[in-house]
Amino acid sequence: MDESWCSPRQQVDTSHASSARLYDTYQGGKSGYGVDRDVAGEVAALLGDTKRIATSARAFHTRAVRAAAGELGVDQFLDVGAGVPNEPHTHQVAQAVHPGAAVVYVDNDLVVLRQSEALLSSGTAGRTDYIQADLRSPDAILKEARRTLDLTRPVGLILCSVLHFITDEEDPRSLVRALMAPLVPGSCLILSHGTDDFAPAAWRAVEDIYRQQGIGTQIRGRAAIEALLDGHDPVEPGLVEVHRWRQDPATASADPDDHVHCYGVVAIKSSDADAQR
């Protein structure tokens, strides 16, 4: 696969929207340009409350990292497709549990690069790093990640709201497999992915909007997302919509028709995961 490295001297393309800036715009962030705000408005007209969708996905990210650190004992994380920095950052969540936790962020967006200082403000006992790279280059990511992470110990691989920008032709399952393969048993996969299970027509239109911006997009159903786990073992409650993953019962919605169009899961790599493939 081609590597996709970006030079800091490159100029940000403001003629087309970017997936990272759109996600930030949906959450109410200020990194987007006019084109991002325009596209975000088109998407909101189709899906409704995009801020709730995006903030629910981000809140899952935080809860999942906290669970991986606290319950699974993971103190190293590889956050691929990290996006525009928004607090709490992955290292802040992990280091609140393990002050010495190490986190490597990966993204290929120039806006993320320019704001990456926020991702490197580790606590004094911990470590952070930032890699300018593309998910489609797993070998390059792993090579650079080894500068900071000890791959002989468990690592939490985070692929949140990023795999729906990998089409079937680009084989997302093989990318997950390539990133998980060198990780030892006890590592985990934290994954969230947009779904068209509840509004397929609207999502087809959203995919068209993204593709017009040059953003390859493929929203998937539950079965296709589950296949991305590649045999790793989900922890409770398994693959569910992100707002239902270990949400506070006091604020959780009991309405079965309340959807945020995004599934989330945390799955553990078992000792025989590689042998099963």
C-alpha cells in the first residue's frame, strides 16, 4: 500500500471539506472552514442532530479508554485517526488511571498536525507522540509507534470513527488485522463505526456528499462492522450503539428508536486469536 505522509509545509486545502474538520464541526468545534460548515449543514439536513451523533461517539471513546485502562489494565494506546484535538484527550483519560501511560496519536490531516501540540502535553510520568500517517499504511504506523510503545506488552488500538472512511475495495479488515497482528494477547481494540442500519436512504445521500468532497466513505451495517473485529472477544455489552455502551443509567435513553447511527465496541485479543485466522 502507498504511504501517505504529509509535509508540514503543505497548505491546508480549504476548497474541500475534510473528515477531521467535519467531525470537529459537528461537535461544535471551530477548526472548520466555510466549506466544512456548508457540508455539515447538508449532512444535518439529512440526519438531524449531528452534534448529538458526534458527541455520543466521542463520549464512547472516552468511556472505552477509561474501561480499557481501568478494567483491562492497558497503559499504552495507539490512537489512529485521532482527529482534531478535543478534551479530554486520550492521554488525559489514560493517565488519570495510569499516570505513566503512553499514547501515540496518528492522523494524516494537516489541521490535526498543526494542533498536535495539544496531543503532546503529557503528564510528567507519561509519554505521548504524534505520527503524521495514514491508516492505509499500517507498517509505517507500527514502525514509528515502536519509538514510544512497547509492543511486548498489551496495547489498546483505537479506531474510532475512522474505518467508515475505508471502502471495501481498500479492505478495512486487513488493515485492522495488520495493526492488531503484532500486539500481544491482552491487547484490545476500541472501535466505533457509523451505521446505516436505521436510516439507509439518508446515509446513501451522506456518502454521496462526502464523495463529492473527495472523501471516500462507506457506512456499514452491523454484520459488516462485527466482521471487522476479526475474531477478537468483545467485552460487555458487546457491539452496541455508542450511546448505549456503558452509559450512566440515569441519563441513558430507554427508547429503542433513539438512534445515534454509530456502533461501538471494545474487544480483547485472546491468546489464540492469531491461531484462529
